[in-house]
Amino acid sequence: MNITAIRPGPSATAFAEFVQHDRIHRRVYTDPDIFALEMDRVFAANWVYLLHLSELPAVDDFKQVWIGTRNFVVSRNANDEVAVFANRCSHRAATVCREPKGSASTFTCPYHGWKYDSRGQLFGVPGKKAYGKTFKERGMHLARPAQVATYKGLVFATLNPDAPALEAHLGHSKRFIDDWLAHQGGHENLRVAGAQRFKLKCNWKVVYDNAGDGYHVPFSHQSLLKMTSDRYGGGDMSYFADADRSNMRLYDLSNGHTLIDQRPDMHKVSAWNQQRPQPGRESFERHVRNATRPDAVNAVLDSAVGAGMNLNIFPNLLFIGNQIQVLQPVSANEVLVYWYATQRADADDEMRSIRMRTQEDFPIMGEMDDASNFEECQRGMESSPDDEWIDISRHYETGKDQEEAPGLTVGPVTSELHMRAYFKEWLRLMSAQPVLSIQKTKP
Ligand code: FES
Ligand code: FE2
């Protein structure tokens, strides 16, 4: 059985007035009805990142994931396949999985004991004889999204059977994802580890707005830059101080995906030498110099440092440094932000610990600056409803945003091109009337 839900709702004209080339209406960030529709049209009807395969290393490993506010479970089953199914019992809708992650070959609903296997297939119903002949025909397995696809270990899903193939959706962002994975020694070498989790009192898009924002750094992170410069004479991120004159570039990669490429400045000298000090830095460097061929030392040291990209895959996946950030919208003014640390399978203990120290650096020292501004943006939009617009016009009129190839526009790193770009995609998605589909047939 294929279950589809057609969700009529406001059409294009309703949102076009809220999303203009140089400004966005505050209701897009504050209105619970718009949020509810986003969960269908921007999340469920679009490709959404779920997890990386390294998070489920063994058969029967599972993890709860979210497509917007829709809760699913991803499980690796005995055939070593990944199954994605809704965390919602086919009986009376209780969640069948109550642990964020773990290992289980079966899922037993705690309410009346219905049993599902690791593909979400119903195989046990207590007192089954009380059900009639039509029960079996009704499709009572856990609901699966219309499409699931993987790009180099990154698992995505959508409830939209008409969504284009995942690789077409990723488009221009693929070569930068490839670069990011190459920095981790290739996609099979990547290990996604645990996450720091923040619950912020703001709309999820306030976080996405910041993901491509090269303008805020010397102001929002003033104390971090000052501390680095006072104590160590510059280094990591100092090139943001005069960002418009830097070599960094901001990309609109189409489909809402954007990128700040810090690499031209980060690798001008040596990413390792520019890195803010972290505990164990000197002994790590000594270790690498002793254990590595001289001509490979710099590459190994640089591989301990972040990848030099803020690569944002709309709507919920952000690569920042060596980390993977995942956005989970909760309501119009709440979002969960996960900062996943990553490791390399080929790393020794010294490399493993220095990477962790580096990855603790920004989420602890810098994220709080951003988080407080995110919440204050939301508060401003909610507490001054008469001042209706936020401005996204920076570098719109300077002509400095240039289309380099079809669907690939590059601008100065402080341009608000990234917001103009992703709101174009947001408007397109919100104006479509997608059909959402789940399957409850035998997997
Ligand atoms: Fe799951 Fe009744 S709700 S068995
Ligand atoms: Fe920031």
C-alpha cells in the first residue's frame, strides 16, 4: 500500500510578498503556520540529511533521526542494508523506539507489544486471532519514506516521490563535499563521532542565515579574535577581520546550498601554523615530525586542522571545519543544533586527541557568540512586530556577485548572496504543492 497525502495550502503568491530580492518578512521566521508548512514542503518534500553510515558500524545498530519534525529510525540490518522507517507504531501510534541510538534486532512497541524487525516489518501481534482477514492486507509495517539515497556514506531521505535524484539535488555542492571528504582521507576513512547538542530559542533559518555569513566574524567573535591576536599574534580566522579584502569567496551553489571557502587564506602559509593553540599541540607536532617522512609532515599537520570550508547543504546539513552540524527544527522559535565531531579511521591516538581538541575549540569558544545573536535576532523579530522586514541586500547593488557557470555564483565573502540564494529555493519549495508519500507494504 502506498499512502499519499496531498496537502493543499497557500500558493506561490502568499509567500512571494514575504521573500523579496533585498528583504525578508519577519513572519517567515515567527509564524507557526508557515513553520508547519515548511515541515512539509522544505523538509519532507526535499532531500534531508539523516546520518553518516559510520554512525551505524555494526549489524543491528540503529539511530533516531528527523526529517524536520518527523521522527524516523535508521537501522543497519542483517543484509548490511540501511533501512529507514517512521518511529510510529502502526497500531495506535506510540513511538516504538525510545532510545536515541543503540543496537537492536527487533523493536517491540512498549504499549501493546507489537513487534517489528530491523527493517520495520511487523512480525508479531499479541492475540493475533482477534484480528480479521483484512488486517494483513492493510499494510501494517512501519512507514518508509518515498526515497532514501546515499552519497559517499551520507544518507538522505525524502517523502517526495517526485524529488529529483539525490546527486542532481546536490549538484555543484558535490565537488566541495568531495573536497571535504578528501580532507578526511576519503569517505571510507571518515568516522562521525558524538555530538555537542544545543537547543536554541530561534527559528532554524536564523542558524542557516549565519552558515554562509562572512560579515559577522570581527564583530560577533571580537573577543575570540582579540584573544588569539593578543596572545598569539593573529592566526586562525584573523583573515575575517578585513573580509572583503581577503581571498575567501562566497558561493551560491544552487538548490539552497552555499559555501564560504576559507582555504585561499587558510592555506596561504600553513593551516597548522595558523591554528589557535590547543592542549597537546607541541607534543603532537613532535610526534608527527618523529613518525612521518619529512616531505609528508606538513600535510599530516594540516590534516589535523579543519577543512577550511563552511559548506551548507540546504536545509539541514552544514560542514564546518572538520565537523558536521545538523539542524533539527522544533517549532517556529526553537531549533536543536548538533555539532558532530569527526575522526579518521587511519588516525593514531595522538592525531585522534589533537583533532578532538581542535573540534572543541570553536563550538565552545565561538558558538556561544553566535547562539546569543541568533536568540536575540528572534527576540527582535518577535518583540517589534511593526518593523516587519530584515535586510539581505549587502553587495546586491555592487555587482560583485558574479555567475561563474550556470547555477554557480560567486561573491565577496561578506555578501548576503547566501541568503538571497537559499530564499530563492525556499520560495520555490514553499510555492510547490508536493505530494508526500510513505510506504507501509512489506519492505
Ligand atoms: Fe504500539 Fe499498541 S500502540 S502496540
Ligand atoms: Fe559565527
